[in-house]
Amino acid sequence: MGTGTSVGVPVVGCDCAVCTSDDERNQRTRSGVLVRAPQGEFVIDTGPELRLQLLRSRASLVHAAIFTHSHADHVAGLDDLRIFGFRLESDIPLYCEENVEEAIRRMFSYAFLDRDRLAHRFAAPRFAFRRIVPGESFELLGLSVLPVRLVHGRLPILGFRIGDVAFCTDVSSIPAESRELLQNLDTLILGALRYKPHPTHLHVEAAVRVARQLAARRTFLTHMAHDLDFQSLSRELPDGIEPAWDGLEIDVRL
């Protein structure tokens, strides 16, 4: 649903060539994925534009969310799931690690109050946390989801493999044991922030190296800043690697 970095593209107040581009593929909302599973829909991360992304993607009923990590550009839209808890008349499960749960409870404390203290039953979303562990698959809406340990600067985060597709955003390095879990992919979605090296993200050259090492049939770069023009980057990248764009749809083979 979104392929942009933490401030999005266009960047507010910026008049660079990418931010003023007429190419819709240079308009990038914050990172996020909608998965259409056999038994319903779920999202990976809940960025600040989640409601708009779900409308654009023609989502119908989101049953769950899974989280890579707790940075604001990946969780700040959590309240946009509130409507689905009301429609389902049940809690929306949030699959994440313990530190992510702790951060979400702090950021959205009103969602976890005693419901008797709320002014009315629609005043807060209905959530239930589900703990996940790197390297241990879990079942969600008819799919097997494998959390994969990644590193984001000094922060341990998660990527996810579903069938022959893996989503690895915000990554600066991939531990050796995780590389084993990312073999034989059809599609790799990999973060690549900009051309210059960055302390907490892969840059384009490093992302290309990682993509070649993992040898997926095709790789899409995501979480891109306004340094990267879609058409220019497309021409520069080697065969089998290309920039992603908001609205990209990928089939998953199980």
C-alpha cells in the first residue's frame, strides 16, 4: 500500500524534482502492505495514511495486523482499524513482539482502558495482542506467516515471509540465520532508502548486493526517500530488481 520513507514523498515544503514530479509512482505514502488471504484480509504495519491506503486498495474487512517494529511511520495509523472491530464484533488481533506491544500500549493507551470507563462502546478500538517469535511460523486467515529477524540500525525488527514472497523493510542488515529463511523466493520486497549510505537503512547499492545474495527471481525496492526518482532508478537497476510503487499487487504462491 505504501512505499515511502518516514516523512513520505512528496516531502512537505520540498520543491525537488521528485517531490514536484507528475509521475504518480513518485508519490509514496508510508510503508504498509494489505494481504488478501484465503479467509480474509490483514495488514502488515499501520502507517499514518492507513485509512486512505485501505480505501485506495478497495479493502473490505481487515481482520488482523502484524507489525515489523514500533516506529511511528509503521504504527501511527492503528486507530484506523477501529471500524473493523465494530463490524466483526470482536477484538482485532495484533501480532507483534513484546517490545512492540509495550510501545503500542504507551502510544495508544486509551485503547486499553477498562471498557467500563469509556463514554460509549465506540470510543476506543478493540485489540488483542498475539506474541510472535522470529523463525516460528504462525497461521493467519489460511496463510502460514514466517517472522524473520532483521536489524534496523541497532534495533531488532521483523520481516515476514508468506509462501514465496518476503517483505523486509527498514532493514540495515540480515543475520546469517535469517538469510537461510529467505532462500528460494519468487519475490523479495526490500528496503532501500536512498543512494548514500545510511546508519539504519540499506542504500541502493547495498540493497542490490543483498538482493543478489538472496537470489530471488525478482526484487522490488521499497521505503524510498525523495532522493530516488522512479524512472531514473528503474533504468539504473540491474535486471530482476526494480523500484516498487504505491498500489503494486503481487501474487503469492503457497
